[in-house]
Amino acid sequence: MKPVRARRTFTPESRQASAVALAVAALVLSTSVCAQTVTVVPRVSVSETLTNNVNLSSTDRKSEQITEVSPGVNVSVNSARLKTYFDYALNHVNYAQGTSDAKNQNALTTFGTFEAVDNRAFIDFAGSITQQALSPFGPLSNSNTAVNSNQAEYTAYSVSPYLRGELGRFASYDARYSYAVSGSDASANTVNNDATVNLRNASAFGNLGWTAAVSRQRVDFNEGRNTEADNVSLGLTYRVNPQLNLSANAGRESSNYDSLEKTNYNTGSVGLNWQPSERTTLSALTGRRSFGNTHSLSFEHRSARTVWRFTDSQDVTTSPNQAGLGSVGTAFDLFDAQFVGIESDPIARAQLVNNFLQSYGISPTASVVGEFLLAAASQQRRQDLSFALLGVRDTVTFLLTRTQTSRIDTITNAIDSLTNNDVVTQEGFSVNYSHRLTPDASLGMLLSRQNTSGSTSAQASTLTSVSVNLSTKFGRRASGTVSVAHNKYDNQASPYTETALRGSLNMQF
């Protein structure tokens, strides 16, 4: 008999309580550092949207006037012991014509590191609240205020304490434990427990070094079964020259991804890291695990005003935006990835991205390429090509992305979008052009397209969006944005078109 487990859900109240708790924790930790290292910026924004199709329907089109009031706060700490970025907003949405009840939406981006013991013990933490599609085959939208039953609030939190140090001249080590919770009150929730221990000596025999690693992962799915994977591996590294390093390892994995009991498998991988110049980097790794082949490829090249990035990865995934897969979900994620070559410090880069988005009237939570929720261990291959041209008055960003997601756990009884589909493919692009008209005013244009396909032609869909916005500052602390957007969704079951006019006023304190 299958054991009965308590269902874990994320209610709106628990989401708000968790966000407030993270805010309090960040502020409490910040009291131990100098005031000059802490920046707290409260804000509030008021927006009005006029749409001709709030229901996203071709048969039940309704016009609506949507009012949003969004108080928020941005906190950054950059001290010797604590480095953190915290941005939270509570968005109250009201529908003048009564097409939907008033609702509250949370938006959160936070991450950081606390150094508990000098250069020895650390704690990484992160959290996010975004709007995610429940199914890739339901109505898709770039709007967080549309009346869309296929969209839900997705919450993810993680905490990861770790130790690092030296074992004399024998080796360096790091030992990490990670606890992550993710999910939605409308769909699948997961709890990840990961523990890893790594040993390495890069110069044990001149340019030849060695590595050893042990790891254990357990993922609890509230709507499916639990999966576990234990890994042990030994490897060699070789430093060809200061710019090029090679690696290879072999090991053993014991997992139950596709079986009721754990089964043992041989594993292995080879890789390289090459940095021919300060502006160009290339890393590649290919290997094999219990469920098949895995790989990761990353290339970046920077010039004085451009940033080129390409990533290609394939590995197990248990939730959207899982770390390590190079995912780009929101406008903040996109620009954060593209600004890595400009600012390496994550806290400073987050503020840079936030200021950039505000200057050009771009919502940081705006969806670039959507994902969907999972209820069992799956395999995902993701490819992203991005380009950024950063001029004095003009900025152009381009993203081309493709993901293929398939089920690894074929014996689970969980139901999600992969239950009746061997592979779900999502591909699309996003082009953003921003032009600074004056020191205080800018014009922006965005074009995006996303294609989704499954096992049948009836599941195929295309979402095309185009928008133009004009933003300006009113003094040092106030800004306003006016935008017009047109969305077209092609699908056999639920096609729609929508045009919306939006105006917003933002005030910082």
C-alpha cells in the first residue's frame, strides 16, 4: 500500500508570511554591519490598464479597466560578512467591471551569502515569487493581471550552509547541504535535499591534480513519489597552460529515477575550461548518468559595448528555473545574465539591472520565455543564445531559446504536462530595443514569440507579443511609463488576441 503523505501547499498567506520573514531576516542581519553598506529604498507604484480582452478568449471577449497598487522595498547589503539583494512588492489588483475578484500578487527576488566564520563557514540563501504557467498547452500570456486559470503564483526558497578549507597540503575541501522548497498552491510542490562533499588538489603532481566527490539527493513530490540519487566519483585534472584546463572522472550512481528500488549505474564525464583572454571564456562538460547522457556548454565573449553568451545544458530537473540549467524566465533574469560581463559582483549587478529596468520602463517580473510546473523528475535540455549591445543612448538585447523536457520517472502516478507527452518543446525569441530620448526620457520596443509543441498537432501554440513604451522621470524620485501592447495567441482550442494600454506612476522614498 502506498504510504499517505501530508500535502504541502503554498497559500497566499504563507507566501506573504515567508516574504516578510525573509525581509525581517535580511534587516536583522544588516544591523551587524556598518550603515554605509546598507541601502533601503521603499517605493510604491500605481498603474492603470485598459484591455479589450481581459479573459484572453475569442468567444467571451470583455473589456476591463485594471488598477494596480504596488508598495515594495529594495534592500541591498554589501558588507564584509553579509552580501544580499532583496526586492519585494505586493501587487493589489482591482477589476473595475467585476470580471474577477480583487486579488493580491507577490513578486520577490532575493539572494545572498552570510559568512558565519571567517573564510570557513558560509550560508547561501535565495528566494523568488513569480507567475508561472501551470501547463504549456493552456492559454499563455505575458500579463500578470489577465483572468487566466492557467497561471498561478510560483514560490521557491532555498538555504545552503557550507564549509570550505584546506587539509594541510593534501587537499582543499568543501561540504555543502542544500534545502529547497518550490511549488504553487494550484499544482505540484517539491522539497529538495542535497548534500555534497568535494576534495581536490589541482597540483598534486605538478600540472596533474585529482578530485573526489560524494553526493546524495532526495526529492519529495507531494503529487508523486520520492526519488533519490547517490553519487561517488574520482577524477583527474590537467593544467595544459594558464588558459586551458582539462578534466575527467569516473564514478558510480545509485538511483531510483526509473525503478522502485535503487539501481547502480556507472557514470563518467570529461570536460575543459578555456579562457584565451579576459573577455572570452569557454567551458564544456559531457558525461553519462543513470538516465542517459548529460552535458553543459557555456561560451561568452565581451567587447567594449557588446556581450555574447551561449549556453547548452542537459540534466535532471525537478522544478522551473532550477539552478544550473541556465534558465531565463523574467526580464530581470535576462538582463542579469547579460550583465555578468559588465559587473561580476551579483549584488552590484542586481542593482545595476534594477536601475536599468526602471530607467527604460521595463517590468522586472515581465515574462520573457515561460516555463511550466513539474510533478516528477524530468530531463531538460536547454539552449540559450543572447546578445546585448550597450550604447551611450541605445541598448539592444536579443534572446533565442529552446527547451526540450521529457519524463525520467516513468513509473510515477503524478499527473502533469508530461503525463501524455514524450517530449514538450518550447522555443522562442525576444528582442528589446531601448533609446534614450533625453537624460530623463526613453523609448522602448519589445518583440517576442514563443512556440510550444507536444505529442499532437492540437497542442501546438504560438504566442506573439509586441509592445512600445515611453518612460520619463519626474524629479529624482518619481517616474512614469505609458505603454501599448498587442498579443496574439494561436492555438486550436483557445486562440485569442488582446490589445492593452497601460500607464503607471512610480515613487521612491
